[in-house]
Amino acid sequence: MDKLLAARLHAVKVRPYLAAALFALRVVEDRSVPTMAVDAHWRCYVSPGFVARLPVEELAGVWVHEVSHLLRDHHGRGERYAREHEEHEEHEEHEEPEEHGPAGAGAPEAGGLGRLRRNIAADFEINDDIYGDGLLRPAGVVLPSMLGLSNGLLMEEYLRQASLSGLAAALSWLDCGSGADGHRRPWELGPDGANGLTRQQRDAVRFRVAEGIKGWPGDAPDGWRRWADEAFHPPQPWRKLLRAAVRSAASAPGAGEDHSYRRPSRRSASVPGVLLPSLRRTPPRVCVVIDTSGSVSDAELGSALLEVAAIGRAVGGRRDLVSVISCDAAAGIAVPLCRAESIELMGGGGTDLRSGFARALRSRLKPQVIVALTDGQTPWPSEQPPCRTVVGLFPRPARGVDEQDPDHVPDGPPPWARVVTIG
């Protein structure tokens, strides 16, 4: 144990932004584990013989390797991949553990091939950039170059690009636990075992590590910086919905159409000597109505500004096509999008987004898409606006809150709006 903890301290010294995750791992000694392995509950199962064989510097690399599986959610991603692509895989959760040997000790049985492939692909994702700069690469590390694959890809991409079956036959001993592929092992304690972290605790650790990476931008590899960006601002499904609404509005008859002589109309051939203009489609105008009432937190307003920036990208970076209205009980002035972070959101009173919708529709250049970002504690327009509407809802408990009536449950968004929860 002293040697194992000394290796962890070395890992923290050379990778300080991973300290919160490394110290969160709970060590479980188990001689049936081939090397070191982790489960989804942040337990680290360790073979004493493996620790005795490895130098401290290489053991530090194994610490970082195993915690990387957990931070990148290879457990959940592996489970999802197995459900979608390996429906006929036979899981072996209740079988007795096999004898594990060095590489080449025997091919994996058919039922464990999918598990081993996911483990290898997860290793490819993290091994290409975690070593070096004070962290020695342990012997036997698998790398994408072994199959002529590129660095920097995700586990799912490696699984789609190569079968990995030939490599799996030579790596039957490889086993990083269910934390690497989502397949529970016989030695694991399971969700009800001791010393596991709850979902909230695991999320808190990931967030602290992301903060550490953002605070050490010059030290973290590109893969870790990308991961930290997504941990702070994970991609929201509603953004795909918005892009679909934008495309739908742009393709509607008469929407976003303008005449252009840059590319003559094909009908010009039927009228010799006459040049006819063609119709050119432009991205639609979008008005974002942001709920700035007292029930919306500062963090949610900050998230709303991030979504405004995403909307600007969804219309091809055309800031002149995006305007923003802050609205509590009354609507503010529609301001054009210059920089999302420079928009001043005014409010703090009650909530009535009807005034925001009315203000948007009174604009000189009427929007073709209205996006409302709100907690839902508001009355809604009685009639459908003459444009497409997307509502992004900040999550709230099932029971609503009203300043005058605590027992009031507000009406949900109207059926003509496309609704999705933000976050």
C-alpha cells in the first residue's frame, strides 16, 4: 500500500489537474484482479503482485490511466455502444473469474470479445496523450499506431474504424474493469458495496477536475482541454432541435428568399436575350427572448448567453440575423447580437413572456424563428405566432412557484412550440 500511495503522489505531482480524481479513488486489494482495474463507482481494484512488479514511476502512469477511464465515462459510453451495436453479445457477469496471464496466454472467449474490444478502444482514446512530461509509459500499453490508426479519436470511432479482433486475441489478459467498458466483473462490489461514490459525488469530482484543467491550460494535452470544455458546457440536445428549426424555416416557401444575379435562373434559357435572377436562400432571422425574472438564477442567465452564442453559429455567424430581448413582467428593447458576452440582461421582477413575444413580432424585421429561454413560470401567448417557435426550459421541480400563490401550477408551453429542457 505504501508503494501504491507513493505512486499516486507522483501522479498528482506531474498531473496536478487530476488530483481531485486521483484522491477520490477508493483502493480495494484483490488478488484475482490481473493488474489494476476500476468500476463505475470509483473503486480501484489492485493486485498486490502487480504493484510489487512495477516501479513507482510506471505505477503512477497506471493510476492516471485508470482514473482517465472514469473521468471520460467509458463505463456509460461502453454500455451504450454495446446496446446499439452488440445486441447479441453474451454477457458473463456471473461466471467465475478466469486465470489471467500475460499477453498471448489465450484468446478471449466469444462472450468476452465485445468487452475486450471496448476496453482496447477506450485505452486507445486515453493512451495517445497521457504519458510523457514526467509520466512514464508502462510496459504493454496499447496505442492506436499498433493498428495504423490515428491518434486523438474517441473510443466509439476506434470501434467503428477497426474490428480490433486480431489485437484482442493477443491481449486476453487486458482488463481495466467495468469502468473501462461497462461490463461488470466477478470481483467488483457492485452498486451496494462499500466505499463507492454516488452519482452526485462522481459528477462533483469531474467538475473539479475540469476546473483544474481550465486553471492549468498550458499543462493539459489537447484531449483533456476538449474534455474540460464539454464538462463545463456539455452539448445540449436542444441545439440540434434549434438547428433543425432554422433549416426548416430557411426551406419554407418564401422564407429567407432574395433575388440574385450572381447565378442566373435556369429559366433564362427559355427567354433568349433576357437575364433572369435566381432565388437565393439566406439563414432566417432569429429573435431570442430571455426570461430575466427573479426566479431565474444568475447561472441560468449565463447559460442563456452561451445558448445565444450557439444560435449565432447556427445561422452561419450572421450576427445581423439574431436579436435578443430580455423580459420579466415587461419586455426590454430588442438588441442586435454583437457579442453574446456583452449583452446586458435587465429584469428581476415577475414573469410574463407574452410581452416578449409581442415585442419580437413588432420588430421592423420580423423574425422567422423565436427562441424563448425560460423556467416556464409564465403565461404564454393565446395564439400561435406566425413563425416557428422553440422553447428552451431551465429545469424546475414538478410543482411550480408563483410569487402570489405558492400552490399555483403554471401551464406548460403551448403545443405549437417545440420544447426541450436545457441542461
